[in-house]
Amino acid sequence: MKYLKEVRTMLLTAVLVVLLMNILTAIIQPWLPYLLVGLVVVTVGWLFYSRATRL
């Protein structure tokens, strides 16, 4: 019975995660391109920064 309870907990967690993801995507959808661009800029900037500080 313990195994069934664990599976149920896992399923509940998965459902909650999916719901959260759906809500987040619904909220973020209009800002998605800006977020992606910002992420790329931050990543590239961080790479250049670490490269510069290492030299």
C-alpha cells in the first residue's frame, strides 16, 4: 500500500507542476521573446566577463 501512496504523491506533484507551468506560460507568453533575448544577453555577457577576468 505504501508503494501506491508514493505513486499517488508523485502523480499529484506532476499534475501540480504541469498546472504551474501552464499558468506561468500563460502569464509570461507576451514577454517570452524579451525574456529569451535577456537570457542570451546575460549568458553571453557572463561568458565574456569570466573570459576577461581570467586574462
